[in-house]
Amino acid sequence: MKKIINVLVDESNLSQNALVGISLESEFDVNVISLDLYDLDSNHDLLQGLEGLLLVLLSPMTFSLYRGKLYQELVSNKKIESFELLRDTMYGRIAKWSYCGENTKTSLSSKVGLMTYVGANSIIGSNSSVGNFCWIGNNVTISPGVVIGNNVTIHDGVVIGSSARIGKFNEVRNSIEPNSNLSSKAIETDFYGSTAYIHGL
Amino acid sequence: MFSTVGKVMQILDYARYYKPSFFDQENEKLFSKLWVYGCSVADLPKTNTYFLAKMPFGEIIISRDGDKFHAFHNKCLHRGHPVVTKLRGESNFACPYHQWCYAKNGGLTHIPGDEEFYLTNKEEYTFERLQPVALKRLGDFIFINASKSPIRIEDQFDSNIIENLEKTKDMLSVVSISLSINLKFNWKLIFENLRDPLHPMYLHPTSLTQEVDFYATQNKPIINHEPIRNLIEISNFSRDGDLRNMTAPYKEDFIQCDSGENYLNWLLFPFTHIPCPDGGVLYSVENYVPISAENTRFDLSLFITKSIGKTSPIAVLYDWLMKAKIVLSEDFDAVCALQERIKQSDQMQNLGVFEQQNYRINNFLDTYIYEKNN
């Protein structure tokens, strides 16, 4: 009998595409749960009633406030286990409720934070670290020595040059030169190509 | 030729949305004469800081000196060079051109080589100051008026507007998010959209209307065709609907300036919109600054009240930005599409009865601002 795996998704295209891409059916009975993260209270009973393995495939749209709240919900349920795909290409440390896609390779001494999604065919270089609640797309290269803060989104195909620093909350659409420093006080957005600035931190 | 549908209140000539002559009159008779939003107290987090407000009538420095605030033109008394170029900073004002120095209140304090090169001395120029601009603080929001004889702010905004803004006094956190976008539409079009009580139902069916039960879709409009006689009739504060989720989990971790039950909405003529979508914690200041007849700069500032719990204010603000950009994009796409077609078409727009406030404001502009021979 196959083991049940619960997969948390939201309604975004990113989340739904990630779900299509992971092909778990051959190994597990997949129980897909679509969450309304803006109304987590109504999901409380559902989340506390879960048992077995759990995989989180939530889009970056919901990665800041509500992912933090969701994390609190999940850790308080002792009947569920975090699920990380233990492929033979995973050499780094992957924290709870995070996921790395097909053919993605994490190098020695690399780290992936809590509840972070990494798509397929990506590379996380040695001595690199990816923060909590991040979304790393498909075919992304994170070169050695890179540090990525919490709540960062990196879109498909981006190459982050070695030893670059990406501050929290950034949304990275274009490749980043080695040794660059993307401040956490300036966030690129897809809102008419604007940059949002954080003040007062 | 143009067609009319339903009971039409007014046929509007499109020229007001793209002809520079209309814009010039608006700038001369409206923007530089009225109170406009300058910045928030949160933009001036401590004494000795300034904020540069870029307005159609010029750049205005707003500076803080303890609990006092000053506003003056960003134009050196020497040659008119900008005294500051950055949007925010510390108020050590020294014009980069010849280092004329100014105090926090805009007073001229020092001219390098004054006696040698300018044949003057400190006693002679110490009373000179950068051209002042009137300033009024309403709650934690600062308004400015560039007119040499400004009207009373109470003659522009009614007591409902002022009292509800005053509730934010000393309540806003210094943590905020801001962005600016140049948009290709006339500033009036976006406000006509914002005053249109039906548009959320059709333009935001999967975004904003999922969060707010708008009263406008439940109640029949009160018909008012009377011409506007006072400025005070143009701006308003309203509670536009009940929030579907009044108990969002972050709210208990922040000071609440209102009951938390309604979508709060300030529409401040000429070009400021302040929605508070969660009823008293998050304040979004949308300044649609007119740049030309066909261009508007959208300055968005997201503010949150002071924290009294563990939730990170920046996480709430960021999450809100993600939601707001969806609603705003829906509005901007629609209004950009209107602007694009305005010059291409020989049609004129016809306003329905429910758009009575837009009709009344256009009538007001025709009567008091635009000359007949545009």
C-alpha cells in the first residue's frame, strides 16, 4: 500500500504548475489541499487534522506574512512529517517543509531554509545559503558562496553570480553579477517594472 | 458623431484629457492653489530629516525640527539650483552649486565667501529664507499649499475627512514601503474611476470585491444633480463596505485607528486617494501627481500603525503590496486603455446617472477652471 502524502497548494499558476511538475503518483497516494492563505483561521482544523507526510508548494504571492503563520500551524501538529525529496543529488542541508525539484542539485555545505521551494533543474552551489520562505524557480543557478535572505523570489533561468548577496524580500528577474549586493531596502517588482523601497528598518 | 446609452447626464468633450491648455489651467488654478498631500510623519522619522515632494508646481522640501514641520521650495536663493536632489535625507541643506547653506526652517545661514565675493555679510542676509509653503498636519499626514495666500484647509476638506485623518496622529510606524510609476493617462481619469461606485464589481471581481462587501452594489445611489458651489463638496471620506474578514490575524499586533470593520476611503481632490483596506491598520497613500496632460506619476506609500505584537510590520506591508498591485493594475490597465482611445476617437464619453459626482466635478471645472476658448 502506498504512503499518503499531503501536498499544500494555492490557486496561483506557479503553485499549480509546480504540482503538475513533481509527479509523485508512482510513489505515493497524493492528497492535494488547496489553501486560502488569507483566511488561515478557517483552515486551522484542517491543518491540525493532517497526518503523514506533508509537502508545501505555495507560491511567492503568499510567502511573507501568511507563510510564517502557516509555519506556526504546521509545527504545532506533531502528527505530520516534513517531506523533502531525498534525491542522490542532494548534498546540502534542506530545512523543514522545503522542497527541491527534479534534477536539482544542492552542493556540499549549501543550505536551504524553512518552507522554501526550489524548482527543477536548478543548482545551489557550495557554501551558498537560501533563506526561509523563498521561491526559487526552474533552471536557476545559484553560484558558490551566494547568500539569499528570507522571502526572496528568483524567477526561472536566473543565474546568481558567485558570492552575491540578495537581501530579503527581493524579487529577482534578471541574472545577477558575481559579488553584487542587492539591498533588502529596494525590491524589484513586476508592478509596471517599478522598484519598491522599504524605509525605517 | 457619438451615441448615447441610457439616461445620460452629460456628454464630455475628451479634449480635457489630453490638451496641454487644459493642463496648464489646472496647474495654475488648482494644483498650486489647493492643499495637496506632501508626505507622512513616518517619512520624517526623526528631527533633522527632510522629504522632497515633487509636485506639478515645483519641488517642495518638507523638513522636521522636533515636533515642528516646515515646507519650502527646493530652489536656492542664489541661482535657483535645487538645494537637495535626493528624496529623503538629513536636513543639512547646502546647495551643491555654490554651497549656500540653509537651516531646517529654510532660513539662509551661510554664504561661503560672503564678504569677499558677494559684498554682503551675515547680518544682511540672515532674515532671508527659501520661499515658504504653507503646511498643515492632519493626523500623521502632512499637506502643503503653495499659494501665497492659501485657503483654510477646512474650506477644502470637511470635518469628516479631517477628524478621521486625525485619528492617525502619532499612530504610524516609521516602517513603510514606497514606489513610483509613470503612467500614461490624465490624472482626472483615474479619479473618475475611483469615484465610480460600480467599477469594483466589474473591474475587481476576483480581487478587491472578494475582500469587501461594497455598499454601492447593494444600495441605490442618492441622486444629486446640484452644481458644486464649494470645494468642500468635491472631496470625501466614506466607509465603502464591510470587510469580509474583520479579524485578519495580524491586526491584533498593531494599533487600530478605527473599528476594523469597514473599508475606509479618503478621496481628496485634486489628486490624493487614501484607502485603508483593513479598517484602521494599513494606510495606502496613492498620490496621482499630474505631470502633463497625458502623464501622471503614481506615488504609492504604504504605511502601517505602530506594532504592539510580534508580527513583523514589513511582512504585513509586503503582503499588502502584493495584493494592492493586483487591484491597482486592474485600474491602471482600464484607465490606460481609456486614455489611448481618447485621441483616436471622434466619440465623446457619456456619463450615466450613477456617475453623478464625476458629472458635477466636470461641471465645476468647466465653470471655474477652464476658459471657454480652449
